[in-house]
Amino acid sequence: MTLQDFQVSDRDLSDAALGQYLESTAIAVDTETMGLLPQRDRLCLVQLSNLEGKVTAIRIAKGQTNAPNLQQLLQATNVVKVFHFARFDLATLRAYLGIEVHPVFCTKIASKLARTYTNRHGLKDVVQELEQVELDKTAQSSDWGNAANLSEAQLSYAANDVRYLLSIQKKLTEMLKREERWELAQQCFKVLPTIVSLDLLQFKDLFEH
């Protein structure tokens, strides 16, 4: 990883970076938090990447409640936001920054609909099959709260979590269309905000008997 392909900013996107990302038809997005419960575990980092390979990590301060430029980008209707397991990231971004992200493409949902020949739908597995790249996930469970002093290993992990999303989005879209599940995938993406609302209210198994 070099400084040329990875930039870190504090609290929000710069105006210049916002302008660059708004020119994209799609961007990859990921978040790093202190844990897996949005109601408890705060947002620490938001990573972005575009088709040109520009990667930005935004350090979110403890207690921060908004990021206007990031919100403008994530709510821009002409830019598709690509996540892996969007359900979690959407909940975190809404809970801590008040951002209602749309439109959305979730590569985990897409993988489950398209790659029915496997039950391995984690980002590492999908990237390994579709990109022939093995992601290093050793920094996944680490302290993201000390954002001012993130290690090279953490920054490399954060960058790689978005670096391949747009490529696998394209390949999964082709698979979904080939298997005639593209419309179903789009319907799943559209219902994510409702599922996020239920998650944040801690409803579980609402559709079970």
C-alpha cells in the first residue's frame, strides 16, 4: 500500500474528494467499528473506493454525529454504493451519522443468490474465487477506536476491504443476469432500509412463525 493509492482524512471527505467520487457511477464502501452491535459499538472508520482505484479512509471521531460531504455522496441517487453485507454498514451509518444510504448493491446478497454452488459467501471467499486474490484478514478483529494511530496492517486491511468490491459487483451482476435472478437481487437491495430499521429497533425473527 502506498500513499498514492490510499488517503486518510479526518471527520469527513474533502470537497475535492467529494467531487471526484460524485463523478463515479458506483463506489465501494465499508466501515470499521468497535464491534458488531450498532446500538453499542461506535463507528470508527469509513472507507471508499472508485473504479479508478482511489481509496479514502475517513476517521470518525468519538461522539461525531455528522459528516456532510460523506452524507451528500452516500445519498447521491446517481451513484450506486457497493457494500459487502450492507445490512450492517447501513445500520451503523444511520445510527452514528444519520445517513440514509441509497441506492445500494450488496455483494453478499448477490453472492448468495448467484453462487448457489457454495455456502462460502464471506468477502475473503468471494474475492478469492472471483479475483484470484487472497485477502489478509488478520487485522479484522482489532482496536479501531484509536483512529489517529492506526497501524499499517489496519490501513492495508481497510483499503483491501473496498479495493475489490466494484470488480466483484460487475462479475456477480453478470452471474445474476445469466441465472435470471437480477430482478430478485434488486428487490432484495431495495428492502434493506426496512430490515435496517428493524435491526436498530432490535426486532428479531419477525417473519418467522
